[in-house]
Amino acid sequence: MHPIGSIKKFASAALLVTAALLPACATYDAETRTTAGAALRAAPALVPFASEEGVARLGRASAKADFAPLANQFEAQYNGAFCGPTSAAIVLNAVRNLSAELPRDHSRLRKEDLQFLPPGADPIVPRHTQDSVIERGRKTRAQVLGEPMMIGSKATRDFGYQLRQFDEMLRGNGLDTRLVIADDAISEQAIRTDLVDNLARTGDYVIVNYRREAVGQKGGGHISPLGAYDTASDSFLVLDVNPAAAGWVWMPTATLIAGMRTFDTVENRGYVLVHAP
């Protein structure tokens, strides 16, 4: 079979699998199914990156300075609530890929893994991981996974990360950030300009927080980095950190913004612009 045909076949199969999966990284907010369903029906079609059109858009995209560094460090989330930590780890590794101070996360190393190594040898590759980045944030691992925490005056199970919690975790890991809430105070054009300007520069990155149902996917709240912007189709490449659920897709600007203009627990979702300190 021709390689493009294989890609199309794989993409179609992935979409069928997506329909059967539960939310990949949800914050479990109280949005109604009626509103989400209406948004889903109104959302323009998403274009899989693993398609002829998807690859063509990357080829002609003018704002894609972030794509190669992020793709080089990309990894999929291994925990359903870890879309935030995964996005953070990818971006931190892209920012600090040549740093001599990258951490060594030994949490997944088994005791028996060391029995045949020379004395003092350390097989762990230095890099930020989905587990290590959580430790420098205010929200604990247990809270990310559903341990009740106080929100206002109420103990709430707050799975995953709200945008401000996520931004705080990025800052805790030493990144310089600017958080933007996608409310009515900011226009679609202002958001587009913000995102495109970032994607056109090297050394900085953008991570978006949106609701899957509002963009035509199954699931709840989700966090992932952006890789590129294609002017001709007015769409952004979302490097989805749960490829088993949705895969990388080109998302129309209006659709992405609609997904960010959704309410999450205390306020709307939005995006974080990351700068190397």
C-alpha cells in the first residue's frame, strides 16, 4: 500500500477508536451536555495531521518555529489526568534540551534494574518527566488524581489542572509565563495574533486549555501545546498529548477559541505563553 494510503487508513482507525474512549484528561466541570452537544454539532471539521492535507498544511505554514523542538521532545501522557504535566514536561525539555541541570527522575526505576549495572552507574536519561514537574507545583499529585481540595469554601474533587493551577506549576518549574483567560474581554483576532506571533518565534511556546466536546471531540477539559499555524486554512496544529484519544489535528481558529471560551470550575479556559527565563 502507498504510504499516504497507510496514513489515511491509520487515521480513520484512530478516529473510530476515539469514539469509544472516555475523557482523556478531564477536569470534570459542571457544563451541561446540551451546551456541549450544540457546540460539537456546530464545530467545523478537524483535519488529522496524519493526512495529505495535514502534512501539506505544515509544509506551507509560516508560523511553525515551535514544531521541530516540540516534536523532538514529544511524549504521550501515560495517566488520564496528566495532560497538563505531559505538556509541561515536553515544553520544559524543549526549552532546556542542552542544559546540564536537567533532573533525573528515578521514580520509575525498579530495584532489579540496577543489579547488573557497574557500581555507581545511573541509567536514567536526564529530562523533565510527567511525574517530576508536579513536585514543583502547588497542586499535589493526589489532588491532580482526585483527592478533595478546597476551592472557595467547598472541598472539591478537582481532577487534572485548571489553567491557573497549570500556570502556577509551570512557574514553579522556573518558566516565565503569561496566562490569558479566553473570556469576552479578549477578541478572536487578539487571540489569533497572540498565538501566531508566539509560534513564529523560536524559544517560546504556547499551551492551550480547551474543552474537547466544544471542538468536536469526545471528552472533557484538555491541555496540549500548539505546533504551527497555517494562514490559508486559518487553523492551528494541536499536538495532542493523548494521541490514543484524538491524535494531532489542525483545528480552525474559531473552533479552538470556542473550546477555550468554556467554563471550568471558577472561570473560562484559555492559554499560557511560555518564555525561557
